Amino acid sequence: QVQLVESGGGLVQPGESLRLSCVASGFIFTFSSYTMSWYRQIPGKERELVASILGRGGITNYAGSVKGRFTISRDNAKDTVYLQMNSLKPEDTAVYYCNGRRTENYWGQGTQVTVSS
């Protein structure tokens, strides 16, 4: 059974940082063969892609709204993907979801990030 378990969310003030982690287990193929991504969703809105990273070579892609502030990375030895979020803004408030994709598509349960003064 595939599991993606996110952690690291919380309540922070504008300008502060958070680091999200997502640990994968149960993948049929090796973790490094999966494209890993972070999405976020606000109630009443569609889930949007925040950042993604290819399995090998580490090629990354970011939404324009987070480029320069967020960094996605992965540790294939630990089956883990990270999202370092700096200079957080109130509009970054959302539930953040980890996604793993190869031919299948897997989701974590989500972790809440709230940016508020």
C-alpha cells in the first residue's frame, strides 16, 4: 500500500519560513523513478501545482507565485521530498499536498500551512 506522509506544516507570521517533508513508502518502483510534487489548495478553489522535481537529475519546476521563495528537493536514499518555504505570505495559506507520479498518481493526506500576523 502506497503512503505519502507529509509533515512540517503550522502557523507562522509573514516573512517567516517553514520546511515541509513528505516520506514515501510502498512504491512499486524505486522512489527515484517518480516525479514528486507539492500542490496546495484553498477551500473553494482548485488544487494548484506549487513545485515539482524529476526523479533523476533533479530538474525542478515552480509556480510563478513561489519562484525565488520556495525550493523543492529530494533525498532518494530516504524516499523523501522537501519543500523549503521562505518569505512566507498570507496568500501562501493553504493545505499542502505531496504527490508522487509515474504511471500511477498518489497523494498524501495534506498538511495545513497558515501564514498570519
